[in-house]
Amino acid sequence: TWVAPDKLGRYSMPPADLPVVAALRQPDSYLITPPPADDEGGVRHWHEQLQRVVAAGQQRIQLRLPTAHPQRQAMVEQVVRAHRRSGVQWLLNRDIELARALGVGVHLGSEQLLELSQRPLPEGQLVAASCHDLQQLQAAQQLGCDFAVLGPVQATASHPDAVPLGWDAFAELRAQVSLPIYALGGMGSGHISEARRHGGQGIAAIRALWPA
């Protein structure tokens, strides 16, 4: 059957085909925002950079703001209000309650996966998770997450002590669940095709997708 891409989700299909459908319909990159400085100038610059990212066509963005940042909630609310019609899929790092209140998605930390017994947000609000091994990937799938990030795949400056999985291990883990999975750790835009070749949805990154 030949159907429009937006109708693919209506068809029942084997679990192994679900990531293929995701590859056709969902973004191949997932931006994780860097932390802004605490001062007004730093906050303003962060908003300006985020505006550039949205204007450039980034479709899926995780707002990863430190809990202790004095303007955290105000910044999230401003982003959601300013870009409500942009078509961007926004996910808030870890904060389920604020995500629910604002009608955006949530990105769960790996430790949250084992604490939850059911999907924390309704359908229509994305739920994603950070995973590092098969147990966490399986927990994310059982919870009903829409996608996950898996890593680190390569050495990364943000976690210099972490042992990289490598692409072969990434592909092996990827094959054991039916979630769309982004490769995380040491990724650049040039790694999207590599991630796809190993069964991934694409890449997740901070520096590689944030304006220099």
C-alpha cells in the first residue's frame, strides 16, 4: 500500500518496522541546549542562539537548563510562548510536572526510568529518555517512550571518563528494541549517515548543533 508519510502511524506493523517508519517521519537530529550563563547578558545570548537554531530548521530540541538556574522556569515559558507556532518539538529535561503544565515533552534521565511505572505524559506530549545499556532501553520501551538517546557512542568532552560503546555495540543494542534511537556522544552533523547505517534515527548533540 502506498500512503502519505503522515498516515504510516495508523498501520499495524511488526515492531522491527517501527524505527523504519520513524526514520521516514521524524527528525534525524536532536539538539540538547547548553546551559546559559546566569547573568542577563548570558540569558539574552542563549535566547538569540536558540532563535538562530529554530530559524535554521531544527525540529526537535531538548531544553536542558540547570535546576539551580535562577530564571529556569521563566526561560522555558518564554521559549514555549515565543515559538509555539514554529513546529518545533520541545522537550524539557527531567521536569515532568512543568512539561505537563506547559504542554511540551519531557526527556527522562536514565535513573528516572526505573522509578516510573507508567508513561508520565499523555499521548501528544513526547516522552524520551537517556539510556546507556540494554536494561535502560528496555525500560524506556516498556514505559512507552517515543524515542531514546543511547551513548556515549564515541569519546566526548562532556563525559571524558565514560567508556564509548562504539558503533558495533550501538547497532547490537539498537536491534534489541523497537524504539527510534539517537546516537549520543562525540557526534557531529557528519555522523548522521553513520548513525543511520547502524540502525539509528540520527544523532543527538549539544555543540555540534548549537551555533558557534
